[in-house]
Amino acid sequence: MGDPLFILIILACVAVVVVLMLGLGGFAGGGAFNKRNSNKLMRLRIIAQFVAVLLIVLYVYLRNSGG
């Protein structure tokens, strides 16, 4: 568990959850915050998910190739 790539993956997954919760909270609350930030948060979540998935794929690749 002390692997730096694994820690980076955990941080990326936590970032996805944080952005998701911000988006859900804004959506539930509605109002000006939701109108102003909903699309930005959705784009940020998609980018964060993409990075997290790439890191996971890289981790699996390196583990299978003996890296």
C-alpha cells in the first residue's frame, strides 16, 4: 500500500467523489450556485474520472508487466 501510484489512484478517486458530491449538493440546493456551476462541475468530474481510470489502467499494466 506504500506504492506512490496506488496512493495517487486513491487521491484521484477521492477527487472524483468530492466533485460528484459538490455537483449533487448544488443540484439538490438549486438556485444561483447550480445555474452558475453545474456544467463546470460536470466537466471537472468527467476529467477527474478520466484521469482516475487512466491511472488505474497504468497501475494494472505495470503490475502485470512486473514493474
